[in-house]
Amino acid sequence: MDRAPPCTVCVCGVIPRVPLTSLERVLGFVDLDTVSPRAAHRAEHLSRNAAAAAHASYYAHPSLHLHTYLSKEEPVAVDGQGQVIGALNDPIQPIAHEPHLGPIPPSTSISDQDSKTSPSKSGVSNFPHTSAQKNAETGPEGTKKEEGGKEDAGAPSGMDKGALEIGGEAGGTKTSPGPSIEDVKKYHETQNGWSNHAQNGHLGVPGQANGTQLQNGKPGLERHWSIRDRMEPHLQMMCGPLLAYYTVKNDVWQGAALVVVRDDGSDLSTLPSLALTFHPHSPPSHEVPTIHDPSQTLLPNQTIESRRIHTYASKDGNMSFFRFMIEIPLQQTQMTVRYRLNRGAEMDFVVPSIGENMRWAAHSCNGFSSGVNPDEFKGNYPSGYDPVWEDLLLKHHEKPFHCMVGGGDQIYCDALTRELEMQEWITAPNRKAKLETKLTDVIREAVDRFYFNHYCKIFRSNAFGRANSTIPMVNMLDDHDLIDGFGTYDDETQASPIMSFVGSRGYFWFLLFQLFVSDEIDGVNPIPGTHTLNSMIIGDKRGPWIPFPSHSLIVYLGPKVSLLALDCRAERKLDRICTTETYAKAFGEVRKVTGIEQLVILLGVPIAYPRMSFLEHFLDFKYNPINMLARHNAMGLGSMVNKFNQASELLDDLNDHWCANTHKKERNWLVLECQELAKEMQCRITFLSGDVHLAAVGCLFTYNKGKQRMKIRPEEDHRYMLNIITSAIVNTPPPPGAAKMVAFLGSNKHRTLPKDTDEIMIPLFEKDTDGSASKLKYVLNRRNYTAVEYNSAGELVFDIKVEKTQGGGETVSYPIKSPAPRW
């Protein structure tokens, strides 16, 4: 066959070129469609170079302690046989003739030669030297050292087990920083001599002035010969750059970037800066693979100085949060914004043209529940987190998302309960002892340490980390962003010293990492329009369990589309989700928005979803025999009750739901209020939710007593409101039995709805992802996310992208339209 020209492998603006012959050798065949961006993206996850390109400061794999950047010319390292050198995210595998050696880190610090397994001050880890040592320490959940040596801590789960880091650490106990300024200086000193040493069979080791040969022949830094760009001044990165989108006001796009750095290893003689260039967006092709036209600039170049919005004083030194507020005048064409942190590598994101309704993605539940093995979900990818995120990045590469909406549980913080300092509270023998456990300074420190380190790991890692650097985020929290079930336990449990502190600190770190907000800097003025973020709606009062007011968002998604993201956690109690004052203020801000036809209301938990009242009543029954046995861990049922108040583990999930008995009155009021709002503003309202780990679509509409339940045409019915449920992009779907029960309940009629309102589940999933007939037409229990786009008919199209096979990295579309308002 004809040989195609060199193909490209990338999802971001730094476009590497790889000879086709190299990819052929890696993939094992030659009939690859190398022309299309889809094929190029598929090859990307083998070489993993785009993961490094998208992290200007840090490779996606935290164990690669080398602060360097890919070249724009030849970024893929190829060995003497033309093979692409191993995945940048993957541990280096043993070579065939020395399999006993186990994995060796790509870098070793001479400053810690006597500390074979401890991270150095600069974050450069060493590794055990013998297989006997390693085998003695390895168990089914990783090594003891990966768990920080915490023998009495709880069992690990998900990414928190630290197994994704070579010589890893416990989930939230410590996160290795990028290289320090001292490490980079040593690297510069040896850089000029590496080529000669490598050509003579000697491989350079960072930190050593002369190239030395590794005894097992593993590659050192020669795999990074293609590296060119570096930050100047240097920053020792902990996380970022992360991007956020806030809104558009007077045709000016407002968003921000955030980086988290370790002060001691950084050069902070000047504040970090962000350099921006502005180019027309160009769809990628084989001939012109970039997503921007470098020959044209639409605006003058900008350099933005940062502001330090918080400093976390950890035992490893001060960690600073630097925010860059970004304002971009929109142009007559879609624009690719290229940005560089301290003159480092370039990355990009895309903003819409003036008057364009945005294309955006929605996701939720970005993590694994306790006890889930993420390796079962990774397929050929480095992590179980990656496959569906890789598909989202592919779709973004083909047709860009202007933002991505996180509907809750962007991070799972439940592993906080495994921290050593929390064990006295978690293992307290009874409810009274838990409530009386004192909040000590040791616990305070452990809680902040966990949240900081856990956020740094999750938000910088793998495909999710790349998405955070290339698609601006719009996030709202749910319970796992704090801790499982927070806000839904009884008042006595919620008000207890430790539980309340956990919620308040979880909320604080949510604001910093997900919204880039510091109340100390930005204030909590409840008057709309006074906040640093033009989209922010601050509640009037502090929440009952955490010392913060609510932080809701009203976000421009185009001249015809707006998003209201309600904060349903700050004020939540067992019998309340939001206060009447918060509803009034939020809907008051919505009424100020003119010209919209589609309003999306983000509620973390579904509002139109099958009822499970019978199960609630059973689990809440004081003498429920299952709970009585579980509280004493009889018959192995200990896991059936939660760690905090020994109620049923499932009950807090049910109490979270709008359809729960405790929230039914508030839910019905909200439905009526939204009906009136839709009628008044003549706009279609659609609810967007996550939480339940499956794809589904609920529907509210005008009730008809006759045989034809939906008599009024949807576009003419102001009560017609879809509830798009997209969950989870990472977490495990419910088992078939549970999904079948939800599907069965979804077919029932509901008699507790507001007057003149009926409800159904939409049978969207008549076929499974393989094309076969589905037995669960109302729900699909596979991982998913949703792409959203406004069409020329005034409809808002929600295309639910469902994972085709577990870990496959490919999705199948299930589109549904929210009709234009035509009453």
C-alpha cells in the first residue's frame, strides 16, 4: 500500500510527529488509518507524549521526577530499533534477561542514596534494590510503603492506594512534588554531555555530573532527548495548570488558571506569569494537524501576572496557590488561546465566537468507590480513570468543547477515613464514643494534609489532568467532594466536632481547587455582582454544619443558553437541601438574564428519578434486623452500616435524593417553581444530574387523565422538563440486579407529584452499546459523559456518550433533545 506521510499523535496544541514505521512496529500492523485525527489520537495513548505536553510543569505520572518539556519538533523518544520508548505514564518494565530486578524509577537522587525507599526533600524517590525486599512488602493492594506504612489504617481503594506512583505514597498522606530548582540546576549541568555518554552505552542519571550506566540497562534521561522548553523562572509544581471558565459578560470571556507550587523548590523572585496568544481555531487534519492557525493572530499577545490566593503551611514547606484571572474579548470566529506558564511549554484551550452558543461536556463521579479495584476498568490504558476521559479528549480534539461541567464528585475524598490520625474516630466502639471524639490539632493537620495531597494527585494525573489543562472547568460539588454522605446524616452526627470540621475543610479545598476561589481574598459579599467571579451567587448565611455561605453559579453558555449550578451541599440538612433565601436569590439572578431559550439547572442528585420509598422505610426502621446484625459485625455484615452513625450504609445515599421522603415536599415545591419560571421567561428548563452511576433520562410534563398521558406536544408544554442523568465517567456502574430494579421502578406511575404534573423515564436505551436489544431501556449501567450542543432549531441536544466496552476507551452515542419553547 502507499506509504502515508508522517502521522501525528496529540490532543493538544503541541503537535508531535512520529514516523509511521515506528507506530507500525508498536501496533504490529500497517493498515492503520493514519490520516484521521481519530487514528492519531488512538495512537497517542501508546506513546503518551501528549500527556507530558499537556502538563507544562509535570508529567502525568507523578513518579517521573524530571521537570522538562516536549519539543515541538521531535517529541517522541525512539530507541535504536525504531520503537517508541515506553509509555510516559507507565512504570518501566523489567528487561527480559533480568526480570528479577522489578521496576526502577527513571530518576534517582544522590542526596538520598542512603534512604532507599523514602522520598527525598525534592520529591525524587528511590526504590528497593532487591526482589526479596519488594516481594516481602507487596500485597494485593500495593506495598506497605505505598500506604505510608500505616499498618492500622483502613483498606485502600481506587487511585488512593498509591499504586500509580512508583515508590508511591498513601492516598492523601503525601504527594511528590515536581523537581526542585536544585534538581533542574543539576540537570542543566549534565545536559550537554548526555548524548556522548548515551552513544557510548552510558546512560545519564540526574543529579550526577558524569553520565553513569545503570546496571540493569534501564533508560535514564535519554528517553527525553526531545526536551527543549523549560519554565523560567522555575516552579516546583504540585498541581496544574488548571483552567476554569466563569462566564461571558459584554462579549468578554472570563475564566482563570491555577497553579500550586512548593515555595522552597521554586524561584519566586517574581510572581508567576502566563503568556497568551490568540489564533483562529482550525479543525485538525493530517495535512494541518494543529487546532490553531499559527500564521494569524486575532488579538495582541497578553502577559498576565498571578495573584497568590492561599498558602498552605505543610510540614514539607509552604505550598502556594497562584491564580491568573483571564479576560478575553470574543471575536467573530472561534478562537484557540495558547498559553505558557513562565515561558514554558505551550498548551491551549478554545473559546467561542461572539454570539455562538457553546459546545460543552458534562460529567460526574470522577473516582472509584471504596473497595473497587480500578485495574478492572483500565483496559489498555494506564489507569481505570483513563478510558472514558480519553474518549472525551478525542471528541474535544475533533470538535472542541468550550468548557466541561462537573456535576459533583469530581474527586472522591472518602479515603480520608484511612488516615492514621482518623482511626480513633473511625474505630470508636459505638455512636456515643464517635460523637465525643475530640477534634485535636493532630486531626486538624491530618485532614488538611489529606485534602491538599489528594487533590494534587487526582487533578494532575493522566487523562483527567490533561482535560483540566485544556478544557476550562465549571464545577459544583456533591457529597464525595467532602466525604461520603455529608449533609444527610442526623443533626447530632453532623454537628459533632470531627464531622463538622471534615465538611468545612472539604468545602474550603473545593473552593480553592475547583473554583479557584478564596473567601479570604474574594470575600463573601451576598450582593450579586460584587464577587471577583462574575458568575458567583453567594448565599446570605453560613451553612448549618460548615462555616461558609453557599456558592452557586449562573453561567453564560451562549446567547440562548444559561446554566444555573445550585450549591446543594453548603446548606444541606437531613430535611433540607437549600434555603428559601438561596432559591429566591438564584432565581432572581436567572430572571435578569434576557433572551435565553434554554436554561439548564445543575443538581448533583437527580430530581426526576424512580422512587425507593419502600427501601427507605425498611432501612430506617429502628429494629431492622440487617442493621442490628451489622452494627455488631455479625455474619460479616459490618460493611452494611456506615462509619459515622452506624445507620444503614445505603440509607444516606437514599436520603440524598430529591425523591426521598425527607425531601419530597421541597422537591415538589421546586418543580412547581421551575414550571412558573419557564412559563414566565418562555424558556425551556432542563435538569442535569449525576450521582447514581448510570445513564438515564427522567421527564416531567403536563398530566393528562386520558389514555394518552403526554397529550400536549413537548415544545408547547412549559411543564416539559427533562432530567439528564450522566454518571459516572469513572466509577463502577451498579450491578445488573440493581440497575434492573431501577429500570422496573422507572416504569411505574407516580402519584405524589405537583398538581397537573406527570413523570416518566424516557426509554432511550432500546439498544445496548453493541447494537443488541437492551433489557434495560430506561437506564444503561455503563460509564458515560454527555456532550451538549444547541442546534439551529432552538433545541438543546444532550448526546450521552456511553462506554462501549469496559476499559475500551470508546463510546456510543445516545442523543436526546430538549425542545425549543414554543408555547
